[in-house]
Amino acid sequence: MANPPLIDIRKLCIGFSGRGGTILPVLHDVDLAVCRGESLGIVGESGSGKSTLALAAMGYLKHGLEKIDGEVIYDGVDMFARSPKELQRIRGGKLGLIPQNSGQSLTPTLRIGQQIDEVLHLHCTLPKALHEARAIDLLTQVRLPDPRAILRRYPHELSGGQQQRVAIAMALAGEPDALLLDEPTTGLDVTTQAHILDLLRELAVTRKMAMVYVSHDLGVIARVCDRVLVLYAGETVLIGPAAEVLRDPAHPYARALLASIPRLCDQQLPRALNGRPPSPGSHHHGCAFAQRCALATETCRTERPPMTAGAGSQSTRCLYPDRVSEIDIRGGGGAVPMVCPADSPPALTLKDVTIRYQRPSLLARLRHRALNPATVEGISLTLRHGESLGMVGESGSGKSTILKAIAGLLAPAEGQILLDDNTLLGTTVERRRPDQLRRLQIVFQNPDASLNPRQSVAEILSQPLRLYFGLRGEALQDRMVALLDAVRLGASYLDRRPGQLSGGEKQRVAVARAFAADPRIVLCDEITSALDVSVQAAVLELLNDLKRVHGTAFIFVSHNLAIVRVLSDRVAVLYQGRLCEIGPTAAVYSQPSHPYTEVLLSAVLEPDPDHAPRLLTEDRAELSPPERGCPFQRRCPVKAGAICETDAPPWQETGNGHAIRCHLPLTALQNRICG
Amino acid sequence: MFALIVRRLALGLITIGLVSVIIFLGVEALPGDACTAVLERDAVGEALEKCRETMGLNTPALTRYGAWIGGALHGDFGLSANGQERISDLVGFRVRNSLLLAAGALSVGIPLALCLGTLAALRRDTWVDILFSTGAILAMTIPEFVAATLLILIFAIWLGWVPAIVLTPADAQPLEFFPEFILAAVVLTMLMVAHIMRMVRSSMIDAMASDYVQMATLKGVPYWRIVFRHALPNALLPAINVIALTVAWLLGGVVVVEVVFNYPGLGRLLVDAISGRDLPVVQAITMIVAATYVGVNLFADILSLALNPRLRSHQMRVR
């Protein structure tokens, strides 16, 4: 190595004091080195200690954590040995951080301009008079439109993507030599994510920064990093060049992780990684991954493997680096998705459903003032018995709004929602009969918020069983155990409370609760997006099983196109609350397709170093749909002309129930845009 | 923003109007009226009729309500029942005295509460925090008449530093109350500081644990700058409404404390009026207190709208 590493972490151990004063390690003997101009990705599941590691690189530990051993050397000096004054000078200056959730990391009561100015004031030698010009320059660098206006805004007045860009601009304000990124794109839309990563790559090249990039998403790592470090239960298990780690990782965990990621071209479900990592701080003697490893032997359970050379230039913490290739890394090695027969009768019909959040005030009604365009407009859909319908779109596309209307949590302004195709459902829950409520169940995105933390799993499950079926005593108990078995949790979970379950287990309880009502239709609102990839694969498998066994119909809302693909019979693409395209999954994911579908598909990140997402349109937050014409007119890369702004596009059928709503002729949509 | 304030103001006026109706009806529903109270045992036959005629009590309720509210709008609450005094004269000085007491307590109490609350939050779980928090609980749980009596015992009787009770008449110059009203103000300050401090402490702890404070630390912002610029403005927002309630409580006349210290404020006048069955005075004081509550809370609402950008644009969007 020509130049010494800028960030050099040696034998770092971090832990917290448990009950009884024992110290439980969260990070165990971690080494890493990053040079100027190099980018290192840190990958791991939640609880693997990856964020702790990134923050430790700044000499910062969250409340309750303490450094047990090791050094964090930045620019030749240990960060933990520096004085508070020195730390203040380095943090935000030469060493910048881009946080996971910019929305919460920007101070809500300060304007963007004030917050950027603060960094300039602390870390920049420019005279005060030039600060504003510099701030505008920074915001332009991160490609924010109208930077002058943004300086005067408050954080909550920006979209998620814009907040993330402001956070990047703020880190750049200190002219950093090294940048730490803690899941900077998690929670953003695919298109926004692709744009932000593109920007970061460009910045890394032009400014020759050292970057440490923390993520659970191997696709993101593939896109931005030179080297990858895989963290498992607070230990480095694999380190190597990104291309090698993604093509042929030399550790069983990394291989299983790769196999659990659904990819766009997959025909089958991803393979789930069973079990869960040892809880942080729990003692283990052998290899931490031994319990979940297909290759594990008795030696693995007793002997902690050292770092050894693996395939290519990787080093791996595995006793059998020669045998790891036995584990398949291809995705889609899991179950075959259950397909619903095309002639099954309708289970749910939506006719011209329109939803408004804004209620016209009395004054506006008297003055006959025109309403803003509705949030969701003219949605007509049929869901067949046993079918799963995927709904995709960016945030703000109205996916969740439509689910809420179907579930009766939000009354549509116009249109009808029918069970089968004949029973009109009441607009809200209060107006529906119990058996109608029973047939329609919903599973929410965040199980932490949708399960009552004070109730045990038994109480949670018994509610629908008592209410709809009047079950008592032994019958109730048997049914609850059967439900838990169906979601692959045992009877032992009955007494637990949500706080004692992992994220994946909680989501399974939420699914079990929905199935307790023996529903015909289950609405799933981004149910896997809060979960780790390995857990996500298990939940997908579960839904597929339930579909096969019970013949339940699903509406599956997600922004992850790969997940929607493996699980859905048909897919509907939404933009700004309007349908753009609908049809059988295979047809929607191939040509011809709506320009917006094309934009979404191109932006997908795959865990493949050779795959680069294409950015077909600028990413812009649209607050409300246009009043006339095509909803996608403002961002469309292949706009047909003025007609897009004046007339609503017609539905064009391609056969087999596939329809595209666009002014362009199908022949023009046949070819991939730009390529 | 302007339209929003106007709307809040209109809602406040409607509330006061409703309160006036309720007060009027409440007094109407009581057995007897001003005349029976004044005449006592002679309230029979001709004397009662005559009295009612002179006081205008035999006109319909609606007319009397109209006359009362019309007068009240001009600051004229009519005549008191027993002394035949003008209520506005009677109440005027009392309002001023209560304001004086409140101003004394607030000017010391609010800054003190903010400092103590912030300090307790920053030194969470240390002896500083434990001391302050225990003190606050004590101040809140000991009834104010007990605290007042103890203070009188210690500072007035044992130490003899300040007079025990107020002997100055209601219409004296403000400065004449000076050494006498200190103990009363101290009791009120203690109570007020306890309430506000606890609120500030808990919201400051939340703010210091937030992602934006962590981010500010990792931006290299110095500690005290984080406290004052990033954490405190956010922590104060939930405290504003608690402060408003406390202020309203102080301005509305603190009955117990005023009675214990014989302080000639609104609260004591209310007690006197009730025991003398002087219904017009009771009506007037209740009305003033209600208007104060509405006014102070309105002010707090507008203040938190002005200070909280999130609330502000949310309200704008809803509108």
C-alpha cells in the first residue's frame, strides 16, 4: 500500500454492561483500514453491530456502550484518545457522517440554511459573507433544485430524498477527507436511491474521499464500494474486493445472504436463511454462524475459526474455505411461486374509486371553488379468488391509501368497493357486517406499531378467534397453536409479548393474527420492508405457503419490484394515485411497458457488480398530481407532446388482460427506452 | 398565519360567550337571588318585591342577561348586592393586586424553572437531578396552605425576616405591598416551578436523546451550543402549554394562598363574595377568570404555532 490508511481500526471491541456488571460485547476484534480514495462497504443484519462500528470510527459511542479494547486511528491518532476540542474539530470537518434517517437527524426548529451555515461556521475558513454563496454551491452540487429557496425551508418541508441530499451537502460543507455513511438510502424509493448513489459515487471520485458505507443491502454495496466487509454478530466474517464477494463469497453466511435476496429475473422465491443470529453479547465458543450453517461440523461449534485466505483475495473466518462453494449463491433457489388459475371468480372489485384527503370547507363549497386533484382517482380493479395482486409505485403513489380504503379505514369520495362482484361494502368499518370484516384482513408495514406491546401473543391471536368464531377454552388453544405452527412459530410463543420477539417473528405474529379470522382476502402493506433480507425471504415463503394451502387472495403493496414479481400473479403500477399499467406479472415486467414502469425497473439495484441501474428521469418530489392529462407528464422521459398535458391517456390493451395507459402507440413502448 | 390567528381569536370569543351563558344560568338556577341575600329574614312580601324592582330582578332572564353582558363588555358589571358599590371599582384593584402577585411569581419562577429543568435533564440520574426532582415532587404534593403556614412559621415567626400576612388595604399603591407579599409570592413560585420544571426536564431528556442531537455532536458542534441551539428550542415547545396553564392559574386568583396570607386579590374577594352571597360579584369574578384562561391559552397556542415550524405549516396545509 502506497499511502497509510486514513481510517485504521485495530482489534476494536465494544460492549455494554449487562445486569450483574458483566460486559457483553457488541463488536468483537474488528479490524478495518480504509485509504484515501477507497470505499469500503460494511454489510450485516440488524444487530450485527455495523452502525456501532461506523459511529465508533468517529470516536462516538451510543449511550450505554463502552470501548473495551482496540484502537480507532484516524489520520495517525486514536480517536478515543483525542480531547473533546480535537474531536469537535474533526467531526463534521475532515470526517463527515451521513446518517441513516436524515428526516430525524436534521434539527426540526432550524432552517436548512442555518444548519449548513453552522457547519461552515465551525469548520470552514471562508469569511462569513461568503457562507451563503457556499451553501448554495453545496446544495447545487448535490443537485437540489432551487437551492436558494431550500435554504429558507425547514427540514419537514422537504421530501425524504431532498433531506438526504441536504445531509450530504452538510457533510460536504466541512470538506471531508473521509465520509461515513450509515444506511443513507434505506427507506428511500428505488429511483431516489439510484440517484443518491450515483451522486455519492461521483463525489467519491472527484474529491478522492475515503468512504465507509454501512448497509444491509448488497445491491447498494455492489453499486458503490471497492471492498466489502461482512459483519456477523459483531465479528468480521469476510473481507474482500466487492466484485469477488458478490460473485463468489468465501463465507457460508455471505453465500446464504446472497441467496436470500430476490432478484428481478427470478422465477422462484429466494431461499430463506433459517434461525437467527445470536443476540448481541451472548457468549459463544465456536463460530458464531455455526447454528445456521449448512457446512457446520462439531469443530465449528467448539473452536473459533481464525481469519484465513479464501477464494481470490478474500479473507474469511471459516474453517472450511474450500468447501463453501457447496452453498448455492444464486437467488430464486426457494419454493416455486403458487400460481392462481386465470378463470377463478372475482373476490374483490373496485369500481372507479376516488379518494381525497382534503375535505372541501363549507366556504369553498359555497363559492364553488375547484378542488385540488384527488389523491387517488379512478381506480378500477378486480382481484380474483386465490390471486395475488402486486401494487408498486414510489412513495406518494397512493398504494397504501388504496389499501386503507379497501380495509374501510378511509372512506372513498367516489366509486364502489364490492366483495366478489356483487356485495357492496360499506365505506367505513362501522358500516360493514362482521362477516364482511372477517373476510378482509390487513397486515401493516411495521409490526412494532401494529401489535399491542402490552398483550401476549395468545391475547393478540385470541381476539379475532373469540370475536368471529366464539372459540373458548381448549378449542381456542388448539386453534392458536395451529395458527402459530402455520407461521412456523411454536406453541412456546403464546406467552411472549411483542417486545420479546425479533422483527421477523413479530411480522409472523401479525400475519397469524390476520389468518386467525380465516380471511378470503389479505391486504399486505409493505410487510417485508422493515425486515432484514434473510427474514424477508422467510416471510415471502410463508405467504406463498398460505396462499397454496388456504387459497387466500392477496393484495401485496411494495416498492421492491423483485419481491412483487416473485409473489404476484398480476401487477398494478401506480403513479400519483392513478393506474399506469396493469396485467399479468410476466407481461408487466417485459415489453411493451409504460414509461413509468420502465423507469422503476431500470432503477432497481441488483447485488451484481456488473449491473448498473439506469436513471431515466430526474427524481423530483411531486406534491400533488397534475390537474389534467397524464399523471406522469412532469417526469416522463418519452413524453408524446402537448397531448400529455391536456388529455388523460387511453388504456391500450396488449391482450391477456395487460393494459397500458399512455398516449404513445404500443409499438413505441415496445422498445426499451434509451437502450 | 394571519387567518389562522383570526380564527383562533373567534373561537376564543365564542368560548367566552358560552361561559358567560353558563355562569348566568348557573347563578339563575341557585335558590334565591341578590335580594333574598341582602334582605335575609325580611325577604318576604312587599320588601322583597320592592327590592326586586329597584334591582331590576323581575324583568325576564334574557333581558337581564343582555343588560349584564352589555355592561360587562364596557367593563361595567353593575352594582354589588350588599354594599351597593360599583363592582368594577371593587374588582379593579383586586385584579391589579392579583396581577402584581402573579408578576412577582412569574418573573422569578419561569426562568428558574427553565434553568432547573434543563440542568436536571443534562445531569440526568446524578445527584443534581435527584435533588431537583425530589424537590419538585415535594413542592407539588405538600398542600399550599401547609407550605404557606410552614413558611410563615419559619420566616415570619422564628426568623422574623418578613411580615406574616398582608395588612395593606386593597387600594394601596403597588409598592406598599412590597415586603408583605413576598411569602405569598414564594409559595406560588415553588408550586409553579415544580410543574414547569418537570415538564422541561422530560422534554429536554427526549430532545437530548434525539437523532438530531447525535447528528449535531457528530457535526462537531460544541456541547453548550447543542444544548441552546438544537435541543432547548425543541424541548420548550411542549412546555409552553404547561406554562400557559400555570400562568392562567396565577392570574385567575389563587384562592387558598390569598386567603392564608390575607392578600387583597381576586381570589379572596371571590371567597368573601360567596360567603356574603353577593351573586353579582361572584358572576363578575368568574367571568374575569374564564376570560383570563381563554386569553392565556390562546396566547400559548399562537406562541407555539409561531415557534414550531412543523405545527405551523401543518396547520396551513389543513386550512
